[in-house]
Amino acid sequence: MTEFRIDRRDIDFVLFEQLGLMKLTEFERYQGMTREDFDLVLSEARRFITEELAPTFSDADKQGCRLVDGQVIVPESYVEAYRKYGKNGWVAITQDTTYGGMGLPMAIAIAFSEMAIGGSSSFMFYPGLTVSAGHLLEVHADAWLKELMVPKMYSGQWTGTMCLTEPQAGSFLADIATTATPIEGSDAYRIKGNKIFISAGDHQLTENIIHLVLARVPGDPETTKGISLFAVPKRRIDKKGAITGPNDVATTGIEHKMGINASSTCALSFGDNNDCEGYLIGQRCEGIVYMFQMMNEARIVCGVQGVALGSRAYEMARAYAAERKQGTDLTKRGSEDRVAIIDHPDVRRNLLMAKAFVEGTRALLLQAAVHSDVAHNHPDPRERDKNQDLLELLTPVCKAYATDKGFKVTELAIQVHGGYGYVKEYGVEQCMRDVKIASLYEGTNGIQALDLLGRKMKMKGGGVFLTWLQEANAFLKGHAAHGTLGDLVAEVDRAKNMLAEVAFGFAMNGNKDPGHTLLSATPFLDIFGHVEIARLLVHQAIISADKLAQMASDRDVEGAEALGQLILDNPDARFYDGKVKTARFFVHNILPEVDALVRSIKSGDRSALEIVF
């Protein structure tokens, strides 16, 4: 298997050169933090992930999870890795220091998560869900409950899950049948029901697991408005947090999946013996509202999963292509010398497409994280609201576009490997198996498209989309006259106008044929994703072209030949030149898909609705 690589250079570029992360240190929460602090965290994270997590990637996949006498056993390598993960404070990077978190910006946490998921994708389900569950408790639970549970979760002593899906309900949560009956003389509820597809639902990594369970109190409305949320420990605890015994939570099965084999996806039964206790989180009948906090955080992490495994697969393919010699240089007639396959035009096309998707979606996810940081910390409420709105608008794009393109990148990486890519020994096929789930859970990508078109585009009467449009227009207008990249800016502007035209068309006429509107949701999300990624990549290219020009000026480099030599000799020059070429490739080879997608929507074709299957 190719050595695990982390593209720290590009992560740093997006954080500090493109997004200007240091501006966050102007906020009270991050005052006193320095670039050196962030560099130290990311460097230590890279070391820890490379040394402790990455070695578990393939071995854990082969071992998978086992259900033995009602207890899930995960790969043994995870036990020590999880202990060190918690001891080093990686569980709660962004969370408040009051409960044991590091208090760092969300953007640093997203960068960390990308590296860690790329290092060991199945492993990260255990701490990843824990921090989201702990954060939900921190925000919504009564003081005694969060003080009891959150510090133990953030330290890694306990883990957490989200328990939504039931066999009969699926994504339609109004149909859940799990009940929560008040226990007389107690602040606990008697929980009874079954949940399926519970990631990290059981394991031997920690002494307790806090399940966040959606349930309905008898007599509450039979709709989503009647659903409440409960904290249900696997093992019962007293008011001091001490474990007192079992809590009638049983693992009835584990799923044998296409990928993420070392992540225990469980079917859980609560209260088979009518002795399962849970605690109400917040107010009755507000469970869906609370759970959406965790679901939206998880949707961003799904996008990160797409970037992380796409990045791992791309780095593997790039390294393999540079080493694998096969065939002659087809651009030089009569040449008999064998060349590395990275010199073959079609391989280069595949690699550059993969590079563009990885770097574009990485920027998309880190941009979303900065929106979150500003939304929670800016002193001006108008800026907080604007950034929260943009985060909500872009969340379905982050989830769906990044996971779809992450899967596409793994496919391209396998193709670069040729037949060896289909062989488990080379490891790239595991990236494809592990990333596919990200387009399915936390609401399938089709549901994300419906959310974007049906809800997010309508937020504040369409005002949120107009804010995004104004931001895009300001950027494009500001760089329209760029000396070397103005042509790319013009192409992005044209695609943005097509996106706006389709969006306004739906706003005006969507109710006339709702079936066709719903049919167009996924193509619309793809259009949005293409345009936003193109804008981000062109922004990167503008920064890079200007810095490359400055480097050439500083070194008195003149002429194409001398510049080409600078690019060959200097890693920074090579990096910046690569940014320019990546943006050009995306704009000229991928962005034109917007034209085709717009044509398909405008055609009004209803074949998929009318065919009899």
C-alpha cells in the first residue's frame, strides 16, 4: 500500500492565504491565539494521525467488528489508539474549555478531521459522534445532565451516539415508535423501542456510551412536533456519574457493510425488560429541533469524509502514477523509452480532475467552518446572522457535492492504478468502499438536494440566496479585469448567471409543476456546487498567480523558459503554478457541465415521472 500522505501545504494555503483565518483572533474567544499556536496544533495532529491512526486503516478494515455474547468487539488496534486520542485532547478541539475542550476555531477542527478521517476512516466514527452528542448536551441539556455527562465525553472516557432511525421509519421520523414514559417520583423516563443503523452503537473502547434517542412521550402529537430527545446511557449511572449496572440496552445485531467495516453499525433494543432509563434533554416535543443541530454538524463532517478519502485516494494515485513505468511517450513518435504512467495524457487528465475536486471541496468545507466561527463569535449581530445564513444555505452543498465528488475521486484513483486499483493490497479500493456511505447517511444526497431547493433557497423569502449572489458578484466584479485570469472570472460569472436564472425560475414557476421541480433538485445542487467550487478555485488561482508573479519579480526571472525553470526548482512556485492550472482545468473541463444541466432543467422533461417501471 502507498504511504499515507497529508497535503498540509494545501490545508495551510486555504486556511491562511485564502480564508485569512488569523482574522478570527480579533474575536474575544480566540484572542491571544497566534499562527504559531495553530501551526503547532496542526503539526502535532499530523504526527499523531500518521503514527497512531494511519497504521490501523487497512488492518482494522480486514478485522471488522464482531458481536460476541451481546458485546461488539472492534479491532484491538483501536483500543490503544482511542486511549491516546482522548488523552491528547483530540475529542473536543473546538468545544468550550469549561468542559475540557481546546476552544479552537471550527476551521482548525475541520482541518484536523480531514487529516484524521483520511488516516483511519472507521476509527473516527467513535470520537466524531461523541463530540457532536456532547455538544448537543452542552447546548440543550439541563445543567446537572451536561455536567454529569459532557466532561466524560469530551475526555474520551465515554462515547456518544445519535439514535434516530427505526426499521419502519427510515428518514420519515414522524413514524418512529420508540416511547418514553415518565417514571413516577423520578426525573427519568422509561425508554422502550428499537433503533437501527446506529454508528458506533456498541464497542469495548469505553466504559459507557451515551445514546441520544428520539422518542415520543405517550399522549404527545403523532407528528415530528411530538418527538422528544433523551440521553440514554448503555450502563446506568447515579447522580455523581458512577456506573451502577446495566440499563437494559441491548445490541441485537451489527451490519456487515460495503465499507467502514471497523465502524460498528448496530441495531439496538431499548427496554426489552422494561428497565431502560433515559433523561429528557431540554423541553418536551423539541427533540427534532435539538437533533437537527447534531445532524447539521454531521452533514458537514460527511462532506469532510468525502474530501478526506478523496484526498487519500488522489495522493495514492499520484504517487503510484509517478512510480509505475508502462508504455512509451505517445506524444513522441518513435520513442522506445518506457515512461511513468504520469506522463500519459489520459492519466494526467484523471489526476488533475481528482486534484480539482479535492482542493475545491476542501476549500468549500473550510469556508463553511469559517462561516460557523464568524456566526458564533462576531460582535456584530448582522455579521453573525449573515454567516449563519450562508452556512445553512451551503450545508446541503457541502454534504452532497463533497461526498459525490469524493466518491468520483476514488473512482478516478482506481482508474489510474489500472487493474492494481481493484486489488485490496493497494488500498485504494478501500477508499471507495469507505466513502460511499457518506452520500447515504444523515439524509441521502437526494434529500440534501430537496433541502437546498425546497427550504434553503426560500430562507428569508429568498434573501439568503440573494446574499450569496451579492457576495459572488462582488468577488467576480472585483477580479474581472485580472491581467491573466480575467477569462476564468468571466466563465464563472456566466455560470453564476445561469444558476441565478434557474433559481429565479423555480421561485416564480416551481409550484406550477412541483413534480418536475422536485425532479430537478439534484441537478440544481450540482449546478450550485460547480459554480461555488469554480469561484473558490479561481480565487485560489488569483492569489497564486499574484504570488508567483511576485516570486519571479523578486528573483529577476523573465520569460517563459526562466519561469518554467523556477517552477521546476522551487516547491512554492510549483505549488502556486499548480493552483492556476487546476482552476483553468476546472473552468474549461468541468464547469461547462452547468450548461448541460441547465438545458436539461429547462427542457421540462418529465420522463422519469411518467415512465411505468
